Amino acid sequence: MAFTMPLRSTPAARTRPISMSYLRAFDAVARHLNFRIAAEDLALTQSAVSRQIQALEHEVGAALFLRHTRSVELTAAGSLLLRSASASLERIDSAVRQIRQSTGRQSVSITTWASFASMWLIPRLEAFQREHPDIDIRIDATDAAVDMHNTDVDLALRYATPTHNTGIAERLFGEQLTLVASPWLLKNQPVHCVADLMRCTLIEAGDAYRTQHLEWLSWQRWLETYGTPSPAQSASNVRMKKGEPQSPARWLYFNYAHQIVQAALTGQGVALARLPLVAESLANGGLVEVLPEMRLTSPLAYWLLIAPRSDARPEVRAFCDWLRLQAAQTREAIGDVADPDTADGLD
């Protein structure tokens, strides 16, 4: 009786879902490339994390990490899984946060940079909170760009040129640069022309020459525009006389706009300031505009981005409506010419 040997079959591919705890452990180890730090991040023991990674590698059928004596690195399979796992976990966490928020108090989450938050947004927030006491506001002051699709941030306020864009952004207002100083400094050291200015301490942005576009905020740009006399002007006019040096008494450098303005408010020198951020200080007399006819127009502007998933929420719409009214008041205060409401957005 003839018979045949059974053929060796290829193991069936695993189809059961991967445990979420395995993916959490994998994401933590992949981010830190260190089992001990990952374990601390997850509030687990290092051996527990190691077992979860081993179980995950068994489930996917491939090694995810190369384990060296003092280091860990991702394999090609690990890199492939990380690209999907980290984004998926962030989306899940974001959805859970939104659900929790919707079942509790209403809140609006805003990301912006520190100087704009402290000099423009926060001083105005009391009015919004008075009108909407049931809406909580969370401000994350950071210069880092945020992916509006994969975080729980509702709004982003950005400072950039119109061409520095990847999405849809709404222009709030533009910008001019102007010289400002405290009134008591000017009382002791009057400034009527550029020559007088060169006898003062000039306050400068320390990173203006190292950051793209921020060279527009530099004294060098202002002096190139106003530091040389034109043929139509007399030697006694507001510009500098021929042959006079363009080097001030001394320089004072800061990294942030709010530091520059604070130094000017306390009489430490003359600052080249962003007009939208000092309009309130000029209005209340804390600062005085020096040589107001010598403002400098900047290509930079202030923009609002709304996360697509947040646009329909009533509390976000209420805050955006309030923000637009505040922006309109700023445009009026600085004489900003209205631009189209939208432009290709910012990152």
C-alpha cells in the first residue's frame, strides 16, 4: 500500500491583536533606548519591561532591538514598528484626553512662544475669563513646532513670514519695529536724532543674527535704514551726521523679547521693540516711542492656527472670536493695514 509523507507546512502568520501594554513598553524603550529609563517612565521594574519586549518580539516574529552590553538600538523591524506605534499611541491618548475633557469642564489648549504669551496674550486673558468663567485655558509656552493633527493642542499662535507655511493659518496682525525707552531715561538722556541715540545703551536680541528672519529685529537693519543721511536732509535733521560713528555707548543682549522690553521699562537702555508687543506699554506711559517717524516695517506677522478636530467645539470658537476682536484692537492701535484673513498656513 502506497502512502506519501506529509509535507511540512509553513507556520501560519499570527493574526491576534498585539497587547497595548507591549506597545507601551516598546514605545518607551524605543524613545529612551534604555530599559532602565523606560521602566522608570512606565513605573515598572526593568525585568517586567524586558519580558514585555520579549513577548512582543515573539508576537511579531522578529527582533525589535539589538541589545549590546551598554546600549540598545532599534533593528529595521523595530524602526518600522515605531513609526506606526508612536503615532497611534499619541492619537489614542489624544482621543482619551478629549473624551475626559468633554465629560468634565470645557477647556481650550493653546501653544505659543513665551514672549507673546507674557506680553500680549496673558494681559488680555482676564477679560475672556470674566466673559466665559466656565472655560478653562491652558497655555503651553514653547518655541517648538507642534503637529496639530497628533496632539491635544487646540490652537497655535505663531510668528513667521507668510511664506513659512504648510497648512492654513489666519493672520492676526503684522508688525513694525520701533525704538522705545522709559520716560525717565529720556528725561536724563534726551534722544532727538540718531547721533543722540549713539550715546545710549542699545538693547539687542542676542540671537537676531543666528536665526532665520530674525535679522529683521536687529539694530544693524535699523541703522542701515536710518543711520546714513540722505542728500535731501540737513546735518541737523533726525538722521546721523556724516562721519559720526554708528557704535553706541554699549550693548545689552537678551534672548527673549519680553526680557528686552523689561530692560527698557527699567531704564537700562533703548530697545528696538516689536510694536504689537509694546502697544500697551506705550499707551499707559510705561514706555515712550523714540524717533516715532523712524519705524521699520517687518515681513513677519502673527498667525492663528486651529486644530482640525477642535474647530467645531463651542469653547474653541468662543476663544477664537474673542482672539479676533483683540487682534482687531491691536491692528487699530499700531495702524496695521488689513491683509487677507487667511494665508497658506504655518508649521
